[in-house]
Amino acid sequence: MWKSYRATVTVPRSRRCRQANAVGGCPCRNLCDGHSPLDLGAKINLEIHKREDFVRNTAVFAAVAASLTLAATLPARSATGMEAMQYYVGTWSCTGGLIGKQPFHFTVTYAMNGAILRSWLSAKGYVQSGSLAYDSKNHRYINAAVANDGTWFVAYATVSGTTESSIDHVTSDGKLGRLMIMRTSNTSFTSTGYSAISGGKVFLEATCRKS
């Protein structure tokens, strides 16, 4: 719900950093390794370097976005299926990014449309739209999202108590990872991104609070 997935928390073009957006990336799925600030220069001798920085930041946002779109923290242990997703309806203010990098701020808005949870993440020109539904046959959540940089992902999520595990099924960059989401209160949750489906290093962290 970030990604270069990984959150390319994931969040503009290659997210290879989702990352995030986180993200993102936000806020969004799409993993990454290193990232620098988004900055498009005018000087020819700096163009290549700055373009790479832009791509990396896009990944960060994407990673954030993916993590947030997939976050399925429960408002109560008794909630099941899409009832549990009511927790997200509204607007959230978030802060996060790649480990060791400068954190960034972004917003995520959720709305329930029938039995589908829609999400919109926005951060520094990066926008990601996602849809999450419950697969009652396989007892898991299915999430799909696409960003304005052309990146996309599909992931599965399961919930145990107030902790959710979201695993990438397929992504636009072919990289797969996972996210662990923890509900810390009725108005806040944290998201941690890992660079692999099993094991892997923590590459992304984010905290969101309901506005």
C-alpha cells in the first residue's frame, strides 16, 4: 500500500530506487538499493547523473506506495475480509524512505468502493493508484497498483492479529520482495520492506498517521 517494491515504500520511473512509492511511494512495490534526491538539471555535463537520481527516487516513492497500498492492518481481531479494510478509509500523512537515506513526506487517501478498497498515493510528482480486494476462496487479499511512471505490481497479503505480511506476486521490474505492516494504534501503522520474499535485508521503513 511502497515498492520499487518494491516500496521502487515502490515512487517516478524505474523505482529501482520501490522504491520505494513506497512505496511507494508512495507510498508504493518495487525494491531498490540506493537513491538520491529528485533533481533534473539543465547542464549537459550533469544530465546523466541527475537523471539517475530521479530514477532512484522514483523507486523509493514506488516502494512506499506499494507498502501502503498493501498494508492490511486490522482495526480489530474480529474484523474479516473487506470489513478489516475500513480501518484505512480516510487520508493519512506519512513519513519514510530507504534505510540510510533522507526521509520524505507523502499522503495516501483510501476509499471503499463496494468490496474494493481504492487508494491514491501522492509524493513529489509521483502518483500511484491501487485497488485491493479479498479473495475468499484462498483466504488472502489481492492488491494491484499502477503509477504515473509506468510501474505496476500485483501482490498477495495475509493477516494475523494486527500484523500483515504482503508478498509480491509479479512486478513491472521483475523484482520480488515482501512487506510487514504493524498497526500501532487506531490512527497509526508502520511498514517495513524487505528485499526478498524470504529473508533479505530491510531496505524501507515508513510510519503513517491518520489525518
